[in-house]
Amino acid sequence: FTIHHFIMYRYLPLFISLVFLITACQDETQQNEATSEAKSIESNASSTVIDNNSTPLALVIGNGDYQNVPLLANPVNDANDMAEVLKKLGFEVVLKLNVSRRAMIKAVQAFGQRLSNKSSIGLVYFSGHGLQSKNSNYLVPIDANIVSEAEIQSESVDANLILAQMGQANNQLNIVILDACRDNPYEIPPLKSLKKGLAEMKIPAGTLIAYATAPDTVTYGDSNERNSIYTKHLLTALRDNAHLSVVDLFTEVTIQVMAETEKKQVPSWQSASLTQRFCFGMCDQPIEVSKLLPVCETHFQANRLTSGRGGNALACYESVLKRDKMNVQALAGLEKIEARYVTWIEQALEQKQPELAKKQLAGLRQQNPDSPKLATFEDRLQSLNSQLSSQSATTAPAQKTSPESEVSRLLPVCEIHLNANRLMSGRGGNALACYEEVLNIDKTNAQALAGLENIEARYVTLITQTLEQKQLDKAKAYLASLGQVNPESPQLVALEAQLQSLSNKPSLAEQNPAFESALQACQAHFEANRLTTGEGGTALACYKEVLSKEPTNAKALSGLKNIEARYVTWIERALDKQQEKPAKQYLASLRMLNPESPKLVELEERLQSLARYIFVPGKIFRDYLQDGSLGPEMVWLPAERFQMGDIQNSGEADEKPVHWVSVNRFAMGRYEITFAEYDHFAEATNRKKPKDNGWGRGKRPVINVSWFDAIAYLGWLSQQTGQTYRLPTEAEREYAARAGTKTNYWWGDKIGSNLANCKGCGSQWDNKQTAPVGSFAPNPFGLHDTAGNVYEWTCSEYENQYSGKEQRCVKNASRLVLRGGSWNAVVLWARSAFRNRDKPVNGDNNVGFRLVSMSP
């Protein structure tokens, strides 16, 4: 007598009128017993099938980005995927993601009104946090700020509001599905004692409510996959078994959830006065192959071959073959997928695009691991990588890079990768590949050979540390990397023997069943998102306690990996949503948890890049170059309207007329471009480096550069970063220099002493040479050296009187505007309004440039 028989026997009379799915009220500390049973209020349903000619209507809500409690990883994905599946089943769907209380109430009311006017079938789905208070169920909006049980009603949405709105429609069928039984997210004492999970509800006639788990219990926990456990199986049932009656369909979901959770989560439902049968698809008619094949073809034509939101061609054709193993069109479809990958790989290899070829090879391997083309393509890809690594520049002889120059360029990049722990992998390259590229040019290069030894030594240290800490999986991974770096390393045999010795040691958990209860407590902390902080203990501390007694305990080690994976998920979601603060917090926790996490470098780079996309005046950001290094520091400036020109009426004739100018927000270089930054460009492009007049390079502003030199640098920087950089217009440059002031200089009308570098400014560099950038205080916008040091090129054509050209960029002109004064210019020429000009081909020892970039 199986679980399937038990559920079918008990729930056969039930048919769904309303399914309200709540995925967010899980108590992740609660382990449901296998004896928990799904409950229902039985009704005498006939075999009449509901007339489903009218368009059914669904309201789908997913709340995951909570402002005052931990984020939830699954609800937004759950809601998006449910909406997509329901649309394919003929529902008109209203999708709401991450909504406030006010927005939730408005959505429910609007849904109820439309339901009464339009549809014979209504469905509401909610995924997010849910709470039970005084036998009532409440759905938690993302802006809820609950500090006591008395505030739950005013800060949340009563589930009865949904039932009331649907009940007044007097329609044939209402379906409510609740997957909202996560752990109580509130740790404060007034709320910790709330009853677990959701309560049974009093439901109107013609209504069915499905819960992700039994009343007063919680779900097994948030899934590390895209969807929650319950919704994952519900989606599968809706896609594959929509022809089943709703009772049979939910029975199948229950069976699958109980199997995956080992009966620790038992979905349940309630129904009242259901007199007609309902199926999401055509009752008793499986999805016909003829209907699936056009969908498969659509995926194929859209190039969704083996992956893609909403399905892909491979999965679709395989679904057809499950129903008809010899279906000719599906078999031909698989051949078409393979053929398309073959074509793509051929093109990528011919065009010398190894990364693209590698990606398409992975797709081909997934589609057909036995493809006869695989071995040939892999050999060709390896050959291409070797060719690209070893070949020097093949441009015109005048621009050809000498082997010595290429080695000189590569070695600092290799050192950057090594210091950033990008040993064998990483965004923008890695140390091993870099040093090997050097050795392809110069087989005896001492620095490159020493670099490989450093990589080997670093792996030996990592392996030794992880073995001491009994982190055997990490040690095994590091050993594999060490073997790749140096298969003949004298350390390999001893370290492998040590790993084998530790791996063979019997687990204390096997000897002492008491460990199991401790591990369950750890899992409870994990499911409640008490990862590294929390009242009453944390998952990290709990697992470490287990490991202190049994360092090789597999479940505890796996638990630490799960904590790390959850932080990675949270960080990626926060970054995707441009939520800088939580991303920083989660990154700090991940760094504390595992300073050697392979995701750290990538995520920190993404966080650094995120600053570009979060506009805050004065915020500093830097874009990454393709070699993994960082570009110039940039500062966001706000949009504003300002007076431009000789406001003081004591300047030059060409500073008139004084006029109002509006500028959009933009980012400007915090400093003038330095020799270090320009030399990086010159080395990468085999360009002649400008002279430094013997004053030094590094952090000093680059000098002796023409307007065309500046344009070339900006083009290279744009290509390297994928962003758009240019010179400022003359108007932008004056706006940046004034920084909201109307005085001669941003600090006042008098030059003062040691506030800038010019002839008479009172600094140690006056009328002698340039000063290192940042030697003086920044202006209110956070920009350094906007007065003095070096004149800066703009992109605007010079004219004797303002007429609008100061607000535009040109591609070339006989005279271009210079702004800012310089180390050998008199104090009056350092004024914010002062204008200079020169031919674009000229460069001098008092001329440099600063860049801007627009908001995305």
C-alpha cells in the first residue's frame, strides 16, 4: 500500500476551485515527520467537466527582495516560471514581483474586479514570506516592518482578503496555491514564538487552496536550485501532466515532494463544494506530440538549443521522444541541433575566437557526448589557443612588437594575476597561462620560471593548510591543480598519501548517531538563513563545532559549501539588482567564511564595476581592463544648470558672453591621466611613449601629448572596458572646475597658498615641473587639480566668443580648447573661466588631459 495509493484513496473526491500557492512561509528549522498527512475537506464532486471556454485569469506574486528580513532566493524565479507556464496553459496572467503592501492590496482588488467581469476560473499564486497569527494567515510584502505580533495585520496582507475578492466573483472555479511556509524570518523575541507555517483556512464554496506543506508545519527549506522544492515539482506537473484532473496532478506533486524530502515535507490542500472536474489542459488527453513539435522548432529557430529561459530545443525534442521513441521529426531535430553547433564551432575556429568556440563545444558535448566531431574540434581549439598564445604582433613592420617588448609587457600582467590569486583561472586571464605565454616567447626567462615555482609553492601551501583543517574536498581540488602546474612536483606523492590517509579514516558520525541531531540543528540554522550571524546560534558555528570533533564529517563539510553557495547566490542577486549595500555585506560574510573562495575575485570585480551603474554624486568607480587591471578612477557629477564665462567681469574677452548652460550627469576622471595609465596604453599598442622631461613618470600627469594622442588613448580604453570614454566638452570642463561655485577658483577669488601648482600658487613645484596628481585637496565634486598642474584638452572647437560650440564635441578642428592652467602659467590663467587653445597636432610639457564617461 504505497504513498500514492494512500493519497489517491484519501483525496479522490477533491477537485480544485481555487489554488493559492504560497511558497514563503517555510520554517526552515522544522523537520516535518513522515507521519504528517495531507488534509482536505471532502466534497461530493461529480464527473462534470468545467466549461473552460472563457479565458482563465491568474494573479502571480513573487516576493524575494525583502527590505527588513533576509532575502529569499526562489520566489521571484518561482513566480516568473509559474506565470510562463500558466500563459502556455491558456491563462491571462497578471505578474507582480517584489511588491509593497499597498501594491499587493491594489493588485488583489483589481484582480477580483477583473475576475467577476471576465473569467470563469481564477487562480492566485504567492511566493514569499508568510506568517500565522491568531489562526489567520498573512502574506508579507517586501516593505513590511514588523516588530511585534500586533503589527502583523497592519504591515502584511491578510490571505482572507484574496478569498473575499475571489468569492464575490461568483465564478465557476477558484484555484489558490500557497507555497509560503518558510521559517519565521523574525528573530526578535516578540515574534519568535509565532506558530509555525500556515493555518487551515475557512474557504468559500467552489474553492481549493493548496499548501506547500501541511498546516502548522514548514517546508523543507529554500532550494539551492532555481525553484523551491514544491514549485519545482508543481511546474513539472503542469508542463507534463496538465491532462490530469487537478486532484491527480496535485497528488503527483505531493508524491514527488515527499520523495525528494524523504517525507519531511508533505504538501496538503483544502477544498469546499467542488462539483465539477477541472484539468489545466485537456482532461485525459496528454499533450500531443503534434503540439510539442512546433514549440521545439520555435526554440531551435531562436537558437535556444540546449539552454534558454522558458525551455530549449534539446529538452523539447527529448520530451517528444519520451512519448514517441521513434518520432522522426524529433530525431531529426536532435541532428539539426548537432549540425548547428558544428557550424558555429567551425565559424568560431576560423575566425580565431577560442572562447566562443569553447562555449559552443560545451553545447555540442551536452547535446551529443559521443559526437564524432568532438575530438577533432577539441584538438583544433587546443592548437588555436597555442597559436594565439605564441604568436607576436603581425601588423606593419613599424608597429611589430619585438619579443623583448612583449615579454616586458606580459611579466607585470602575470604578477598582477599572481598577487590576485588568479593562479589557473580568473576573469581576464590567470598567472599560469600568462607565464606560459612568456615562456613560449623566451623559454629560459628567469622571471617566468620563478613565477611557475611561486604558483606551485602557493598550491603546496593551500593543500597543506586544507589538509590540516581537514577540508578534504578543497585539498583534493588543489592537488589536481598542483598536478596540472607541475606533474613532477616532488610534493605530490606525499600530499596525495596524506589525503588518502585522512579520507580512509572512519567517520565519527558513523560511530556515534548523536551527530545526526547536531547536524539537524545545523541544517535548521541554515534553512532559517542564520548563516554567520543570528540569535541562538548560526549554521557556520554549528558546522564548525561538528568539524572540531570530526574534521572529515561529510555532511558538515557539505554544509559549509552550502553556506558559501547561498552567499554567492545572494551576492549575485544583489549585484544583478544593483543593490550595492547588501552585496558588500554578503561579500564580507563570504570573505570571512572562505577567504579562498574561487568566486571572490569575480564577485569583488563585479561589485567594483557596479559603482558605475549606481549614480550617486561624488561616488568613485573604476572599470576593469581586459588584463584584469583597473582603469582610471572616475567620479559621478550630477546634472545641473550653471552660469558659464566671466561671471566676475574681470577676465578675458573670449570668456563672454556669460550664459546659462545645462549639463547632463556624467563621470569625470578624479585625476588627470597619469604616465602610468598612458604608458600602459602605449605598451599595449606599441605606441611611442611621450617624454617626461626628467621629472619622473608614475603618478605624474602625462605631458607632451597631442589632442590626437589623447583621442587614441580614449579609443583604446573604451575598447578595453566596453564603456565609452571621451574628452570633456569645454562646458563640462568649466562646470567640473567650478563645482557649484561662482568665484575665480573653486576655493575663492584669491589664489591663496599651496592650493594648486602654478606660477605664483605657493607650492614647491611652482614654475618648475608638474606635481604628482592628487597633491592638493579636491574640489567639492571630488576632483583634483582642476586648477593648475597641466592644461587639459577638451573635445570642443575654440571660438572667440561663445555661440554653442563649447557644448559640443568635434572630430577635428584647427584649434581645440585647453582648460585649467598649468605649472608654468600665471595665477589668472588657473581661473575656472580661463580659456586657452592649441592645434590638435601639438603637445607640450604643460599639456595633458582628463577624461569623461557618460551614465549608462
